[in-house]
Amino acid sequence: MTGESNRPSNTVPMKIMCNIVLIPNRNDEVEYFKVDSKGYPVPKKTAYANKEVTIIVGHKERNNLMVTPDDHVFTGVFGNNGRLSSVGKELEGQELTVIVHIPEEN
């Protein structure tokens, strides 16, 4: 037993077919994480439990994030414990830009 989960990842790669500009919504928050040796973004943020995210490898822009077909982009959800699922061990040490989608309240 390696201590790693056998459950499928909640982080899903997006296939980018052309250049796309991602513009976070007014309530969305942009965070920056680093990938640990097991492929998990750290640190955990319990305040974001169950929030949906868009994850971009690299980039440091806050607004108008331009992604290309060469970029790694994922969608995911923070778990109940405030952790994101793995983006893959091959991305160890990489910086991530994480757009946390905060629903607008009516």
C-alpha cells in the first residue's frame, strides 16, 4: 500500500484547441499553488471546500489569462478537506494559477 488514493481524480484535463482568454468572474478568486512530489497542489484551503476551479500550469496573470494548445489546463473541485486532487506527478515543482469559482449570491 503506497498511501495514495485509488479513487479517480476530480481534476480533469481540458483539451485546448485554439488560443483562449480566460476572464475570471467578478467574485472569482485567483490563487497560486505549487505541485508537490505526489502531484497535489499545495497548500490546502478549507475555506474553498467544494468550490469548482480552473487550473492553469504556469502563468501569473490575474486577469485575461491567455492559454494556448501547448498549455496544461484542468477543471476540478476542492474536496471537503480543502484539497485539490492530483494534477500528476510529472508536474512536480510547477507553479499553478488556480481560478476559484465563487458563485454570485442573489
